[in-house]
Amino acid sequence: MWKREDDNVSLQPTPTTIAMYSEAVDRFTKSATAFMEQMHHLTQAHIAYQQALTTSADLRKVLDAGDESLRNLMTQLEHTVNVHLGKPEPALDKKKPELVHVEAIRGNGENTGVLKAFP
């Protein structure tokens, strides 16, 4: 069917190609052997990384619980100080005041400078 031009070219190895191949195989073998000898370092690093993540998560839980305890203690302390000083306790169910919306009143396309407040 289709015939490439280089199909008729003989692929006889030359001494240079054999030497290059031999050198490449030698470098590969040495590098692969050295890598495999050090593979245990990669495994140990991965194990240590996993342990660090687990310990970090546990430590974060302990710190979060401690922070919550400190907030509760501070709330109790504020309550005690307010009672001791005779300050009224803030009502927890009391609504916050609503914001007042201010809108400019314009008449006949003029700016009168008068403001009107809507609750």
C-alpha cells in the first residue's frame, strides 16, 4: 500500500550507536538502583506527614474546646461584675432598634434640601 522512503534503509547498528545505548542503559541502571535504595525515605516522609496531620487536627480540637471554655468563663465573669456593680443585665429577648431610612424630598424637580424619615 503506502511505502515509506526509508523502508529500504538498512538499520545496522554502528559502534557509536551501540556505545550511546550502552551508556544510556548504564546511567538508567545506576539511577534506578540509587532511587530504589532511597525509596524508604519517601515512605517515611509520607508516614510522618500523615501523623502530623492527625496530630494537628487533634490539637485543633483541644484548642477549640479551650477557647470555648474561656469564652464561657469570660461571660460568667462579666455577669458577676455587672451584678456586683449593680448594672442591669441586658435583656436577651429585647429587640434591637430598627434602622431609620432617610430619603430626600424633591418637589417640582428641585432639590429642597428637606429630609423625610421613614421608619
